[in-house]
Amino acid sequence: MERKWKIYFTVVGLISLLMVGYETNVWAHLTDSSKKTDVVRVENPENESVNLVPEQKVEEQEEEVLDGEFTVINKNKNMNSAEVVKNKKQKRSGITPRRIKIPSIDVDASIESVGVLDNGEMGVPDDPDKAGWFEPGTEPGSQGNSVIAGHVDSRTGPAVFYDLTQVGAGDEIVVYDQEGNEKTYIVEKLESYPQTNSPIEKIFGRTDEKRLNLITCTGEFIRDQGGHQDRLVVYSKLKEPKVTIDSPTNVEVNGTFVTWHAVRKDYVAGYRVYRSADGENFKKVASISAHERKTHSDPDASQYTYYVTTVDLEGRESAPSSRASSEG
């Protein structure tokens, strides 16, 4: 009889413990372990917003993200050909992600497409074991910021991104489409932000690079304040095969014009022109398609130093050309 009572109280105790865990989200507290991580806490990011996505219509954001930088023509240079692309979006080079793997933390999960919730935030899957790709944004592999989000925990235990804080710089993130095509990204850094103050432009905004940003919750769990108080972002960049792209030559500044010699390769999509007032801090000021004249007009050209880069059909950029100014 005594043994039966012991079993009874043991079972009751376990049930009570589970109920306490359910009400207080004990898994959330386990998330903030004492393990050393590479997460950098950012109290005041560049812009402030309650919402994860900009207050911009989804279709408008899609248009902006996919807008082509260069126009590309067919090899015979016949501008009247039906194959000529004029003032249209470039063909996407990305994939529709359906699975994500992060070998360093043993993540292997399916991905579903998500959009924008009524409150303006990015949606996440109902299933805590799935990740969600922000479909109105950039496809993995394309130029821009691709964004994938997932839960850190649930009422029943750890979720898909439970160990995301343990990812380190240099780790790989691999995403796959339905056919098994893959894109591999290399982790650069981890940053956390207050839940109501995240750098939206940095996470979702335009960029000339091919990036993937993973998002989950982190920080203290306070049920009365809506859950975890911080947001974790893992920033990564597409791993691409090393290719040699020739830089433009003979860059010169004459009067109000910057000129250079064409790179005569089939892979060239166009050129980017950069200028600097101090000779150190350069900013892109023009994109010139391969079939256009190799010149950039600037009424104040004599006041600046310039360099030009070559961009290939995949959006990869060469090293800067030699610098040029009106002083030689």
C-alpha cells in the first residue's frame, strides 16, 4: 500500500511540475542558459520600429526588392530583338526555400512561406518545429536580404531555433528548394535588439549583396509583457564560388565626365561608379549597363575622386579600378 501511495504522489508531482512549466514557460528560462555565445547586444539600433516589416504594402516591397540594376541585351547586340531586356526586372537567381539545415546546432527543418500579419509583423509558422521564409521579400540566392524566422520555444518544449544563440561566425546555413537545389550562407555575426526597437532597414532593406538573416526570440521571458523581451538576428552572406572578374581600366576624369575602358567579357552586366570627397570614403553614384557608353556625367566631377567596378550577370562585383581624379 505504501508503495502505491509513493507512485501516486510521484505522478501528481510530475503533473504539477509540467503545469507550472506550461504556465511560466519554463523552456523560455532554459533558453537563457549560461553558455558562452557570440551574440552582441544592441540597445539603440539605427532605426526604431515596433513592427518587423516596413509600413509598406507587400506588393510595393516586392517591386522594390526585385527591381533590376542593369539592363542586359543578347550577344548579337540587336536592340530590336525580342530577346533584349529593356527596363524590366532581371531574372531571379534565387530559390524558393523549403528546408533549412544548420549543421553546427543540428537544425534540419522544413520551411513554409509566411507574409505579414494584421499587426504589421512578419508571420511565423504555427508549427514550432518549422521555419518561415518571408515570401514578399528576397529569395535565397538573389541579391537582397532574405529573411527566415522561427520560434525559440513553445509550451511543449524547445522549438526550431532554440539553439540559435550557439551559432558562431563562420558556421554554415544551408537552404534547399523542393528539387534539392541549395544555397549555402556563412554566418558573419549575431546581434540582439529590444523587441520594440529593431533595425528594420538592416534586416529587410535593400542591399547589393546576397544575404540571409535568421530571426528568433531571445532574452528574458515576461508573460505579462508579451513573452521574450529581445529579438535575435543571425546575419549571414551567400557563399559563392571564387571567380575572377576583371576591373575596368583607363579610368579618367575629364571636365564633367568620368570615363573608362570596357571589360570585353560575356559575363559583364554593367559597371558601378563610386566617388569620394576625401579620397577614402566612397559611395556608389551610378550604375551603367554594359551596352551603354562607358561614361558618367557629373557637373562637380573635378571635386571628387572616383573608381569603377565591373558587375557580372550574377551580381558579383570586381575589385575597384585604379582611382582617378581631375588632378591625375
